Amino acid sequence: MSTTSLTAARRARELAGLAGGDLVDVLVVGLGVTGAGVALDAVSRGLSVAAVDAGDLAYGTSRWSSKLVHGGLRYLAGGHLALAYESATERDTLLRRTAPHLVSALPFVLPLTPFVPGSRAWLTRAGFAAGDALRVVAGTPRAALPRSRRIPAVEVRRLAPAVRRTGLRGGLLQWDGQLVDDARLVVALARTAAGLGARIVTRCAAEELHGRGAAVRDTLSGERHELRARAVVNATGVWAGGLDPAVRLRPSRGTHLVLRAASLGHPAAALTVPVPGERNRFVFALPQPGGLVYAGLTDEPADGPVDGPVDDVPRPGPAEAGFLLDVLGTALDVAPTDADVVGVFAGLRPLLAGRAGTTADLSRRHAVRTSASGVTTVVGGKLTTYRRMAQDAVDAAVTHAGLPAGPCRTARLPLVGAAPPARLARLAAPPRLIARYGAEAPAVHALGAREPALREPVAPGVEVTGAELLFAVRHEGALTEDDLLDRRTRIGLVPADRERARPAARAALRGS
């Protein structure tokens, strides 16, 4: 584990080497899912790599997703066959090869209530059947993702107990992939890259990029450094335009509400609710670990100019919560209200500016561009397709710089903690830890062997243990209380829980 461990001491040592003039083949700016994926792709090809981020791992958009690994059904409905196929194949890669410990099959049920006319039900069922065909083409076996089917009303109510009884005609059931946590995927990517020799440096803000490196500022010390590299990849997502003026983005905001699962009857499946009057738009209620449900999501233009400053933590618009609650209420016996909302979060999609009238119609396809200064920028895309985005970015960067590099290996390179389900089932650790840490779960659990208090929840109503916080400091690069509460764990999604857990986070940093 030591080679993959990210610590404060390792960060300081590796930044000192870079600041002292060490030359790397590839410098990656941005440590969200795409940047971490680029770092892993490049180092696994035999290149020397450094990756920096102004904040923490998964500091920006990558922690604000729906935690889904999509099979491309929406793209299929829009006629984007190549993008749909890419999503389906990348879902299969995550689900069965690279991160089976972090991705699992999630059932989605669409209740056929009086708000869903027969014509829409038929079209949706046809779309689900097309998704089944896409799964087969992508090579995903039915054992990993079952086929879709129509189910009776009694099964709908079993999977989603809060669904309205009156007029319920049954439902449509389909399956897709779900991440236990999007930020954990980023941490796993960064640690896997570190294990192969990549230098992962957080709290290091790039202020200027050029084809030979970057001017950066250590945000902990305030010191400025020049980092040297043969190739530079800008993977800063919605912030890409600030480092490469040639990139024009039109960010779109996606908002989620955080609800207690009890308010929806503890659903065993995700709820899919069509937006009335819209042909291909839905609101989802997605069950999460820890007794929560995320309800989302919106697709609204982000405020401000296209290339203007972007908030580190996007703020949902005032009407978005009402929209989500109203649509969700059309499918439930008792409509949720503002009082049921215990948290809210929003993320920005780094969409390429285009001619579409709304951000919902802008392409989700990624783009890779190399500027006249020699900086390769990768933007657009979706969390599910991060690996392909990283592959294309590294291909472009090494070609431009004339670097000798091996072929891409990441389609079959397991991430830290990955193991077949049969092996994970035999691990001596609580199932909740296995779902989050995979093969490393026993190591997390063992931290409480000498200090049993570390196996206890860090706050009332929170499942996270003190051992998890300590593990994050010792092995996952957590440097601050916010790193622990907002990214290594997701306690911070519920502000009240966050405050109750803050003393435990402080203690973990002291006890590391």
C-alpha cells in the first residue's frame, strides 16, 4: 500500500523535486476524474508524470455528479450512436474490469402513473429495449446488468414504497451502473497513478501554462515555482478557458437535492419520473449509502459570461429545488417538501459552446485541442467516459511533443482496491467498508484493532467511522478537515451532519 499512499510528507517531497527543476514527460493540470485519468494513462505508458490541482482531489465538478455510470441511453434516444456505444463500453470497463469494487448494478423503476400516458410508456419501453441491445453490443453480460422489463404494480411498490397507488398501472424496470461515490473513483485513480510513479500534488495552483511547463503557486506556503515538462495537459474542466483562452465553454448547472431515505419509504431502486410536457427529460431519485436519496437533476445555463470566473462551489438557482420536488411529487403518494430536504449540491458540466438553444441540447462529446503554445486541453465529456477522454488527451500530447510512449493500458488496469466480487465477499471487514474500499477494507478496519473507538461512527446518524478518517489522512492525501468531510467521505452533503462530525475530522488530522 505504501507506494500508492498519498501523504502530506510525500506531497512536500515531490513538490520540492519539481520546484527544484525535475523535468517530467507530462504535466497534468487538474485532478478531477479526467485529470487523474490522464495521469494514470500517461504513467502506465512508461512516461514520467506530475499532476497538480489548485484544490484537492475531486475538488470541482467530479464530486457533484449523480454518482451514475451511464450506459448511454439518453444519447441513444438523441441519435448519438457513437457516443452511446462509447458510454456503454466504458461502463462495462468500470463495472467488470477496472473498478468492480466501486461500481454496481442499480435498478431504475419508472412508475406508470396517470401522469405517464400510454404513448410515452411505449416509447420509453422501446428505448429501454434499445439500451438492452446496446448492453449486449458492449459485451456486458446479463448477470452483470439484467435486461429491462415491465413489472406489475405490486413490484413497483416493493422497490419504491412511496409511489402513488391511485391509478398505478405497473412500471418499467431497467438497470444501469452506480458509483458508491464519485470522489472515491478520483482518489482511486490518483493513488493508482501514484503507485506507478506519478507525482500527485494538491494545493498547487497553475497560474500560467505553456508547452514547456507551468507557473504554479503552492497555496499552502504561498511560494511560486516554475514546473518543467515536455508536454502539458490542461484537464481543469469548467476552468479550462482561464488557462487556455482558445477554449470556449458554456457551462451547464446540474442540481441535486439530498433527502433522507425514510421520507421516500427507503426505496430499493432508483425512481425515474418523466418531466410532464418534455419528451426525453426525467427526474431521478437515487438511493445512496448512509440512508440518503439524491433527487436530480436540472440542466440550467450557469450564470455569468462563457469564459468568466467559475465558482469553486456552484450555487443552485432558487427555482431548481421547487422544480425537482414538483416533478418527483407527481409519482408519489405524499409529495416531498422543502422540509424534507437536508442538503443540496450542484455541479457544472464543462460543455463546449455551440449553437444549441439550451444547454440540455449541447453535445456531451469530449474534445481534445492543442494550442499554438503547445498545451493540450481536454474538455466536455461525462464522468463515465473519463478513461477514453484521458486516452485521447495523452495520445494528442505525446504526438505533439514527440514522446516515445507505449500503448494505452487503462482499459484493463485495475484501480486500487479492485478485486472480483467473489474475493471481496470473503474479506474480513464490514460490508459497508468493502463497498467503499474494496480489497483495502480490511486495512481500514484494522486501524480500530488497537483503538476500538475508531470503529464507531464519528457522529450520531452518520455511518462513517474514525478509522476511515484516519485512513484518508495516512493514505488518501487528505490535508484538511474539508478534505475529510467533503471529499474522502461525503458527510458534508448534509450540513448538520458535517458540523457534528467536525471534531472527529480534527482529531484524525492530529492523530495521523
